[in-house]
Amino acid sequence: MITIQKKYHYPNQWEELNPEQFLMLIRLLLEFMAGNLSAQEVRIAYFLNIAKINPRHIIKRNRERFHENIYRITRTLNFMFKYQYPEGALSEIYTDLQAQLEKTLPSDLPETSEVRYVKKLKRTTLPDFVFSKNILPEIKIDGKKYRGYTFELQGDIIHTTLTAVQYVDANLLYGKYIESRDMSYLDMMVAALYRRNEDDSIEFAKTAAKLDSVTKQAIFICFQAIQSFLATRTKYAILWNRKPTKDSNKFSLGLSDCIYSLSSAGYGSLTDMEKMTVTAFFDLMIKNIIDSVKTLRDMKIKKQEIAEKTGLSFAQINKII
């Protein structure tokens, strides 16, 4: 939270937003991605909405100071954006500064030779869709409420009700929608994540089609952000950071097969596997990888061959053995 004058508090992280604030910000970011708003205009509109300030109500003699204060405050609101530089342009800069530059403009950093160099580089401003919470745990269609999955980080522990089969289905539809931009895939993805157990998925997809486009995109972005969080900031990153092998499909295409293979390996019935949380499912996938590496090592297989068979790097293999 950003605190102003010790009594006003404003969300400065995705996870701090409530559903209404989240939808408002997604609406602004969709306008940004369409080229209709600048990043600073998004920040200002976000802050004014959160603070419930109408600029028209500011008396004329205070407007200049008001605009200065708004500009100063909104420069600190950087959770919804990140900065991208040309590939390799920051390779000679120390890691801590690279991390700072992803979220902070060089003009807002202390002047150094590295910062002066970065100021000359071209950069792209992008929405930063990586966070660890489903901010829309409930949606309303035709006056009826539908509970979706929960996903939240408490300390270092992920708490979620997202099941393996929900994740597998939603992940497949997520990929189909990205490839085709066919809204029917997005409707089916919403159905996978929000339908009740007794609801037919195809029929519920027709119900989901009635949702407004911003809410649908918000659901899509939430799922995308949680996937990015899992793939980059958790122990589960190993599941994404593997090279495809001759004997395996890409991660996104092999998930459903993993449910069957883990069940066949004796970890539980097919129904048990489908109903377990996605984190428990991923834990089993990692255990299966570790067991495979250790078995190959015990068979005196060379590390190069283990890497080829598993898609793991030498560094990943060394951590296991």
C-alpha cells in the first residue's frame, strides 16, 4: 500500500486490489494496449479512481499544485507496468540494477555511469501481468453468482482450490484462444474455471458468453498472471524451464497425459488425480522428474544423456543428484 499523509492508503500491488478495482485497472490497461492511453494516463486515472477524486472539483487556484502532486504520486505507481530494453542491452549491468530497471525509469534512479548509459537506450513499456492471486474469485451472470477457484500466497505457502483437471482444461483453452483469438475458447476457459460441478461445461460456456468483454479478459489475464508467477517465482519453474525432448511433448500439450501417467504409476486413481489441487499435481510431477533422474544416475547413465532424456540443464541435474 502507498500511504499519504499517514492516513490515506492506496493499493500498489496487484494482490491488494479488490475485484472492482481490478476490473477498473484491467479496463484502463486494455485501453493502453489498444494505444488509446499512455502509461502515465493509466496511472493517473487509476489513482483518481481509487482515491475517488474528481479533478473538476479542484478550485482553479489549486489546480497547478494539484497536478504537480498527482504527477509526483503516480510516478510511484509502477506495479502495473514493466520496462523492456533491447535483448542483451543490459547484460553488462549488475543484476540488482537490471531488476530495478524493469520497474523503475532510469530518470528516477541515482545518477551513475550505468544509469546514464541506460537513459540512451530505447525501451518499451508493457503491462506487468505476474501476480499470485485470483482477484476475481466470483463472477455474476444474469444476476446469479458463480464461485471460481481461489489462489493466494500466504507467506511462502500457496493456498488454492484450483484442481489439476481445471488447470489442464483451462491451460489448453488458454493456448487455443491465444492462437485463434476465437471468443468461444475464452468462454470455455471461463466455464472450466467458474462452472459448478453439476453444470455441463458446454452449456455453461453459453452462459459465460453473456459476460462483458472486460470481465472475460480479466479472467484470462488473472490465469495468465498466475501461470507466469508459478513459472518464474516458485519451485515449479523447473516444469517450464526444460527443453523439449524426443520422448516428450511440450509442457502445455502434455499435461493431460501427465494425469494418466501419474495415475498409472500408482499415485492415485484417475479421479483422485483430477481432483487434487494443481500445486499437489505439480509436486508429483517434480517428484517424478527427480525419481527419473536418480534412476538414470543409478544406471550409470552419463549426465549429458540424462539431460537429453529429461530436458534438464546440467545445473538442474546437479541440484537433484
